[in-house]
Amino acid sequence: MQEKIMRKFFLGFIQIHILHHAKKEPFYGTWMIEELSAHGYDMSPGTLYPLLHDMEAKGLLLKTEMTVEGKVRKYYGITESGQEVLDEARKKAYELFKEIKD
């Protein structure tokens, strides 16, 4: 039960993390899995890609395809709506973390 609750919390953090990196520069899925892993998140492609597709469907991310070393790679960048959501999420997260840090 506790694992399901923590997973739900972490998915929100992960989405903020995704938007943060999409703002910096477009990324591809395998890179994001490695980035999240460096922060302690164990994310499989079967979890990440549906999340990216959902964020794209909601207008937060824009997917573009590029051929790299003969393979088509999907890159995800932030949209204007994604930027607005990221800005608001940062404010809310900052306020929350200030309150619960002790």
C-alpha cells in the first residue's frame, strides 16, 4: 500500500523533472531514464513512454523526430502550456518544501 502511495507522489515529481529538462533542451526517452536514475528514480521504458505520451497529449510536451546514427529518435521539448505548468509547479513545490522541510 505504501509503495503505491509513494509511486503516485513520485510521478508528480517526475513530471516536474521532465518539464524542467524539456525547458533546457529537447531530450529523448533513454536519456531521461538515465537522468531520472541518477536521481534515484527507477523508471522503465514501459512507465516513462506512456507518461511522455500523456504529457504530449495534454499539450505540455511537443515531440519531434530526428534521425540519429540511422535511427529515428523522438525528442521531447516543452510547449508554452508546459512552461506555464512548470512555473506554477515550481511556485507550489517551493512553498510546500519551505513548510515541510523540518
